[in-house]
Amino acid sequence: MSSAIVVHPDFDAVWPFAADHFRALWGAEGPVEFARLAPGDDRPLGAVLAEPAGVERLAALRVPVTDGCLDRLTGLREAVFVPELPAGLAERLEARGVRLHRHTSEGYWGQSVAEYALALTLCGLRRIPQLHHQILTDGAPWDYGPPEGHGRPGARGQQFGDDPRFANGTVAGKRVRIVGAGNIASRYASFCHFLGADVAAWDPYAAEPCFHRAGARREWHLDRLVRDAEIFAPLVPLTESTRGLVTAAQIAALPRGCLVVLATRARICDTDALRARVLADELSLAADVFDVEPLPPDDPLLGRHNVVHSPHNAGRTIDANRSWAEMLAAQFAPR
């Protein structure tokens, strides 16, 4: 069985480690024709392959595909095209009995984003980035002496660097409230559950086992989910149906001091309402995604004592790249 992988630089710009991992997976089973186009090389697929008629399984990654290319792929049995072929071309191949594979979910980056969300949570609770930054130029964080040198209940003390105005300390014992029970949200819920949190999640479309596996109590009403949150994590994709899903009224209902964790998309929330409460020191925020990206250097969210921020890089780890390839390669028939 002849295998071929053709990669355009536009694909490498999005998934820079995926194509080579795909090649390694197929290469472990036998010879693979592998072609990576140079920048500016927009030759169609049929002009790149050495012997198109002999290719039986194919991965075409951002390479132009024409009717003429399909005419030359006479021996093709199964393939993946990224992006997916237009309906007319796909129907032509399927009519010939060619099996077309597609990614069925975004699970390939689910683990990376969920772990990052947990890291944001820990950083938000303990102010790790703020303290790291401050001690580069200021020795004040090392001084744990209480005010005026006298110990006082609830005041500064030995090794206590958290901010008691906001959710702080351990995940254990916290009321973690999550919007979503999918690939990312369910993983994040399971992490928090394992660490000892009281976890509840709202997702009207998820099946009951999603909550059981994640160690989360199912909450049927989003309005009720927000009322007692100490950590609030809306972790669903941004679609037309989820845009603004968490309303201004629900943001207003979050308890004072709640930590809000954003790791999928910001605009699933009413971001104006969220910004207002964060800037008023009513909520703390740990976010990898924002309403405006990139944030301008003068954005008031940047550098605040109650905000942890990073530049939208939660999902694209090397591991996510490899998972992208593995989830597709697994759909192909074994050799």
C-alpha cells in the first residue's frame, strides 16, 4: 500500500509539529512519500506527487487540490484533506469508494488547554506571576513582617503572600463552578475534583456520564451555578450559540472575591461586565484569552494585582500537535 503526505507551509504555520509526527506514525508501518512545499510553491497536489496513480492513502495538508488532481489519483482508497474538500470534489471521491477522514472533535488540544486552565487557577489563587515579577526589582515581597511588627489576626504573617480580598490558598475545599462538560471542561473538572474541590458544572447538552467521570455535580441552571462560586471557569468553545452565554447579570451574581478563569474564549462571557468588576477589585481574573487580542500595552487589565494574563497560547503544545496527527492517523486502516 503506497502512502503519501504533502504539506504546504500554511499548514506548518498552524500546526508546526503535526506533519512530521504524522510522517513518523506512517513511517513505522512502511515507506511514505513525503513532500513539504517551499514558501510560495502553490503547485496543486497532482503536480507534487511523483506517482499519483499509485497512492492508496493520502494526507494532503493545505495543498491546493483540483479536479485534475483527483483524476490522477486513480488508486486512492482513503485520504484526509485539510481543509476539507469542497462538496463537489468530496462527492466525486466518495462515489469512487474513497474513504475520507475528518477530525471529529477538538479533543487533540483538550488536555493542553485543561492543564493550562489549572495552571492559571493556581497562579490566580497564589499570585505566582505577580510575585515573580515584583521580586525582580523589589524586595518587599520577602518581608512577611506584620504591620508595625505586631502580629494581628488576618494580617500579614510568615510566608503568607496571598491576597485575602480574593479567592486564595488551595484548590482543595474551593467551590469550583464550570460552564461546560466537554473535552476541556471535563478534564479541568476532574483535575479540580482530584485536588479536593467541590465541583459543579452546567452543560445542557452533555450526557450524564460526562459529569460522573469528571467528578462534578450536575447543575441544571446557570443562574444557580454562579451564586456560590469561589472559582468560576466558563470553558466552552465560542460559537454563535455560546457568544455572550454568561450574561452581565450572571457576572454580577458572582460572589465578591471570586476568581474567574478564561482559557477557551473570552466572549462566551459579557466581557464589559467582567472587566468592570475586575477593575473595581470585586473579582480576580486568570486569563489566556481576552475580548481584544492582542491586548494593547495600555490596557488596564495588564499588570494588575488581581489579574494573571498570558497571550492566548494554552492549546498549541507539541503534545497537541502530536495528538492532532494521532487522532487522524488512527482512522486509517492498519497496514
